[in-house]
Amino acid sequence: MRLDHLRATLWLRWRILRNRIRRGGKVGNVLFGLLLGFCLLAAVGLFVGAFALGIELSPEAEPMTVLLTWGGLALAFLFSWTIGLVTDLQRSDAMSFKNLLHLPVSLGWVFLYNYLSSFVSLSVGLLLPAMTGLCLALVVTAGPRMLLGFPLVLGFLVMITALTYQLRGWLARLMENKRRGRNILAVVTLVFVLLLQAPNLINLGTSRLGRAERREQRQELRELTKVSQGKGPEADAAKAELEQREARGREEELVVQQRITLAAQVVPVGWLPYGMLASFEGNAVHALLCALGMLSIGALSLWRSFHTTVRTLGRAGSAARTNAIALPTEPGSVSVQHERARRVRKALLVERSLPFVGERASGVAMGTLRGLLRAPEVKLVLLSPVILLVVFGALFADASRRASLSAFAPSVSLGAVMLGLLSILQLIQNQFGMDRAGFRAFVLSPVPRAELLLGKNLATAPLGLGIGLVALVASQFLFPADLAHFVGACLQLGSAYLLLCLVGNFVSILGPMRLREGSLKAMNAKFATIAWQLFSVLAIPLVLSPLAIPSAIDFLLSGPWLGTPTWVRALPLFPLLHALELVAVVLLYRWLLRRQGELLQEREQRILDVLTRD
């Protein structure tokens, strides 16, 4: 590897970054500068705060305190790094290997640059200064033996980043096979999020099961303490019992400390806190072994990742050459069996039609729905309501909590409706984002723009309405309500979806964003586009607030304070009012959809420029 190759790589990357900043606009650059300045101030503040706190507490710290402190820092870094990994599972290299294959540039420098670029993250920018400040404080208070803390922190950082970089590269290679890779992102994301939520769910379960037992133990301890303050045989027995309990508590605490230390010795993630503990106790050999072990794991991971990348590029080049010399098949070579299978096959999803809508709107809806079901990023979006249902289900599994909220069943149903619809908010607010260059087909088609918007809204209806209906059924199990309220909640779901579609249509027309293929990340989004997206999020509660009017009217008329006649209170007011509201929302939707179609006709060239601009 030659240094002039590295200089050329850095110059090329700097040129790309400079051009991207120029295209970002003045407002975007100012906001980026403010955000960067805030991050720098936060990093300096964390460094100074960790150093000052270490100077203050380190002289009186015990070995177990050092182990737990560094264990907490390691877990915090791992938690924040995992969140960043879940948001962008596929590795998006800063510089593409395929674009540099025809240049006389060493791939080793490009790989090293891409790996070092992965360090630019919020986790490293905030937690690394805190770790460095605490290491420096331990050197000042505990002596030069704590200098081993710096290679320990470096080894931990290299191990975590190298392993995750290798994982992202493996996932990126899997994504090249689109049929096999469509579900991989969804499965990996679900596993990571469930692992992150597992401690919370376990805590909810154990706290609910052991709450009564801990309450009885505290009550018994207070009684023993009160008796021990007196005199006589009963007081002496109470004092002896308290001393025995304290001794058992110390023994249990010692056992827990031994288990934590053993776990830190065995699990590689715990080598950082165990190495710090060994350095604090003067055991330099164990600290060096921990640092060398983490550095070795990181180096081995990077070595395997680099050689796998080189082999993958070689196979891709061989496949391209093979495809280039492949002979086309002769016309008419299809077998009779294939021809019969083609004739008797079922109709594809894009060939089906929807009732009560025009053929053109039905075609747009079916085509868009087929694209959404095939997109892996949509599957990632649909994971959030599943996780929220699990979390809220565990939260409200306690009968006492359900009893306290059973009187607010209509409000709970509205919350379930919002849960289902807000989960697909990214799709509704940017309906043309995933079309990219395919938006040209809509621009050139003779489909009326109102029917085009109707087709887009119908395409996301199975997702939003399906998730909302599942949330309503789940809330029915947790907070049982009568059939009238359930029917009214289903009608409320339809009204909420139509109102959300009206907001999404306006935002999709006025603030379109081109999405990166395979993810929901915006490409070169301007400040005005981001402002439209944020404004719509703030406006959604105001737009959906009329949905609470039928619930309020039903609550007032059902009570005895207004002197409502008995026959009125016997009526199913909740579903009737929501049915009337749904009719009004449908009329409003049809009227506004024509105006939105005219607005789309005026701005479709601008939308096309945004979605196709490189």
C-alpha cells in the first residue's frame, strides 16, 4: 500500500464532501454548523465532567465501584451503538469499492478509510470523551498504573466497531440477493429491538410478581426495628434477627459481586471493566491481556472483513464477464409445460382490480402496494407497532392498571387507532419518495391526478387499517368494551385514516423527499422539505382532534346531569355519531382530493426534479 494512494483517497473524499455542502444551501449549512458546534460542546462538557467527577470520587472508590462504573459505561456505549446499528443495518461505505476498481488505487487504504469513517457517530463523539476524562482522572488519583486504561478503551472501541462493521458488510452482501434479503433486515431489527426491550419486560414481570413479597419484607423489617429499640428478651431476639439478616445480606451481596466479576472475565464486552478493575488493584498482567484480547478480536474481524470484501468483488467481476458473453436464448424455445403453466396461472396482484373505484386508481393502488410489500424498509416500519404492542401489552398486563383505565375505554380505543396509523406516517407523508425515477411513469400517464392520489392512499390502507384493527382487538382484550364501542372505534379508525391521508397528500406534494434505496434515509433533503415534515407532525393532533367529539357527546348524553331522556340513552350513540362523522370526513376527503390533484398537476415537475436529482 502506498501513501500517495491514501492521499488521493482523502482528497477525493474531501472533494465529494465539499460539493455536498455546497448543494446543501445556506440554511442547511447553518443548521449543520450549529448541530456540530453543539456536539463539540457536549463532548467537551462530558470530558470535563467525567474528569472532575473522577477526581472527586476516585480516592474513596472501592474496586467493585470501579468495575460497576466502567461496566455501566461499556453497556451505555453498546446500547447507543446498537441503536445506530439498527437504524442503518446495511453498511453504506463512505467510498464505494466498485467505483474504484478501474483505478490504480490500493483497496486496503479504501477499506481502512471506510472503517475509520464508521467512527463518526454520536456514540463515539459523546461517550469516548467521557471515558477518556475518567481514565485521566484515575491516572491522576490512582497513579501511573492506570495508564493501562487508555489501551483498554482503545481495544474496546476497536472490538465493537470492527465486529459491527463486519456484520454490516455481511448484511450488505446478503442484500444483493433481493429475494433472500427482503426479510433479513426485518428479522435482524426485530431481534435487536426485542433484546433491547427484554430487560424492561423482565423488570415489569418481576416487579409485578415480587411486589407483594417485598412489601411484606419491608413491613416485617420495620416491626423488628421497632421492637429492637426496646428492652427485654423480645428486643434482644429482634436485634439478633436483624444482625442475622444483615449478615445474610452481606453474603448475598458478596455472591452477586463474584458473579459479576466472573461474567466480566468471561464475556468479551466485560473485558474493559475487568481490565480497569485489574489496573486499579495493581494487576497489570490481566489488564494487558484484556486489552490485547479486544485488539486481537478487532484485528481478526477486520482481516476477515477485508478479505471477504475482496473475494466478493472478484466473484462479482467474474459473474459480470460471464453474463456479458452469455448467448441469448432462441425465440420459441419455451416448453409446452411452461406455456400451459403461464395460461393457468393466477392473476398477479398488480392485475387485480378494486371494487367501487375506477380502473386507473385501482391500477395505481395495486402497483404501489406490490412495491411496498417488496420493499425491506417498509417491513422495518411495520416492526414498530409490533414492538409497541408487546411493550404496552406487558405494561397493562397488571389487573390493577387495567381496572383504573377501564372507565376510559373510548380514549384507549383512540390511542390504539393512533398507534396503528402513526406507525406508517413515514409512508403517508412521502408517498412519492420510494418511486424515485419511477415517478416519470405517473407524470407521463394520462391518469387524473386526483385518481393518482386516491390510488396512493388505497395502497397504504391495508397497512394502516390492518395495524389499527389489530391494535383495537388487542385493546379489546385488555380493556373490554361493549360491541357498540368496538364498532364505533372501527368507524373512528376509518375517519382517522382519511384525515391522515389528506395531510399526507399535502406534505407529499409540497415537501417530497427522495429516499435512499433499501432504507428510509432522505438524500440531500433541503430545509424546506424537513420543515414541511415537522410541521405536519405537529399539525396531526390538531387535525385528528375532531375524532374526540363523538366520544364527548356520548359521554355527556349518557350521563344523568343533562336530563337526557331514557330512550336517547338507550340508543347506541357512540357508533351512530362516529358513522355520521365518517360520512362527513368522506365528503371532505372527496372535495379536497380534487384540489390536491390540481396542486399535484402544478408541482409534478418539481417533484420529478427532486426524486431524480443525483
